[in-house]
Amino acid sequence: MNQQAVHQLYQQLIEQFNQARLVGDTNRVPLLKKIVAALGHPDQGYHVIHIAGTNGKGSTGAMLSAILEQQGYQVGRFNSPAILNDREQIQFNHQWISEAEFLDSYAEILPVVKRLGLASTDISIFEWQFLISLIWYQNQRADYVILEAGLGGLTDATNAISAPQLTIFTKIAMDHMQILGDTLTKIATQKAKITKPGTTVVTLHDQAPAAMTVLQSEATKQGVKFVAPVVETTILSRQPGQMTVSVHSAAFDWPSVTLKLSGDFQAQNLALVLTAVSVLRHQHVSLTDSAVLTGLTQVSLPDRFAVVAQTPLTIVDVAHNPDGMAALTASLGAFRQGRPVTWIVGFFGR
């Protein structure tokens, strides 16, 4: 099949998925667990790091992925939402899944779905992307998979996996209140439900108290280790598209690290990533200081306080909730230097 034919089939499939998008309050994780089991539990063929939270999931996942890749591991990364193309949500060693690979993975899953008495349109586009990622990473012989929850945790498709090696919670804040609840405790409770016996929970040491209480309680309930040590990160200098920080903890003592990232909030994400690295090392995962540093300095993220022009200085960011906007405005303050700021704000839906 030539490339044009593959592209046409891919576009038809994506259109079919979008038309069949499922909306409702039903918890579909039990159904997805049945499908994952019928597929032979591909998620058990590699180490999974499951990430949930309100803000910082993409940055945290990108940093961890870069570090693991630099050490020589084969790494898959599932993240959402897409910015440029749906396929960017499913990456392996920083390469998007190809249209042909997407179609091949779909063809591998479809007979299993039909044997369970389901039609392809009984599964939403996000659920298909999740299932396809599991199969593709298995076929790619991944060592590690960074799996980012899409929305919440309890009813999120990614909660259909077996117990991951690590469960990471980024900052939890107010967002999607009509779905997750109207208080921080309710939202944290939804997200905390990805915690499974056999994992280790890692979170920010400065997580909001209400969220921290919920995460600790769920970890205790599941009988798992809960880790939130202090990693001190201090921003030494900021430039458009770059920042230099110092890092100090029991495991790391780096007076100066320059990252190709902007936004003061990235210092918090960095602290969480280094906490996760420390936990992985305690689990006897080989991660040298050299791999950690080199991986971190190579990370570049689109639309996370990204500088797209210097004259005038133009910054784009995906902040879309109160906490994200607060972090964005705080970061802008360091660059304003008395200059006026013009905002261009876009919204999808209502």
C-alpha cells in the first residue's frame, strides 16, 4: 500500500473515531480492563510510569522520558492533548507513531474487540489511542512507558493498566470541576484513584495540603510507599527560552544547570522529576548523573512558555485553568521589565 493510500485510510479512521466520540458519566475502565486482558496485558511487557495531576504532566513526562532515553532505555510516551497532530500523543524515543503503524496496531486490536462483542465505534478516540499505544510499545520492545492520564484518574482510560512501577502526581488544582468535583479534595480523590497495590507514589513536597492529605490516605489504603522529599531548586537566571537553576537534595548537589525551558513553574516540575529519579535508583534502575543532566538539558517543549519570536518578544503557553494562568503571569513578571504585555487568548468550546 502506497503512502497516499495509507494516509487516506488513517484519515478515514480518525474521522470515524471522532464521530463515535462517547460522552457520558459511565466508568468505562472495567470495560477497558477486559480489552487489555484479552490483548494479553501488553502493559505488563514493560515498566510503566503513570502520571496524573492538573498541571505539569507533560513537562514532567518529557523530562523523565529524556533522562531514560539518555541512559539507553527504549522509551514510549503517551501524552495528551495533541498540539500539532493526533499522532504526537503516541511517541517512542521522541518519534511519533506513523500512520501505517497506527493502522497496523488498530488492525491487531480490532479482532479482539469484536470477540468481546464490541464494535470499533463502541470505543472512543482517546480509548483507541490508549489501546494502540499499549500494543505499539509492546511491538517496539519498549523498556519504559511514560503514561499520562487524560482527565482525572478514577475513570480515565489509562487507569486500565496493571500496577505501574511508579505513580507520579504533579500539582493538583482546580480544573474540569463539572466532571471531577467542585473542591480540591474531590478533584484529588478522583486523581488519587490511579494508585494501585504494588506501585510507589511520588508527588511534590509542596502539594496543596488538601490534595496531599488525599494522596497520602489513598497510598496508605493501598499499602504502598509514599514519597515526597524536599528537592530545593533555585532559579539563578532567566532568558527567553532558557533558564539556569541550582539543585540541592540528598541525592543531587548541582550549583548550576541550564535548561532549554522557560517559566518559573518548570523548577517545581524539575524537583518532582529528580524525586522520581531518586526513587528509581532505590529500585536499582541504572540512572547516572551524566544521563540525568544530559537528558534534562536536551528537553524542549512546545507551547510551555515557549518563545516563538524575539522582536517583539512573543511567548505561547497552554495554560487553561486558574492555577496555570497564575503560573504563567508569575513567569511573565520576570520578563516584563516594565514593558506592557499584550494578551491574545483563545478558547476551544465553551
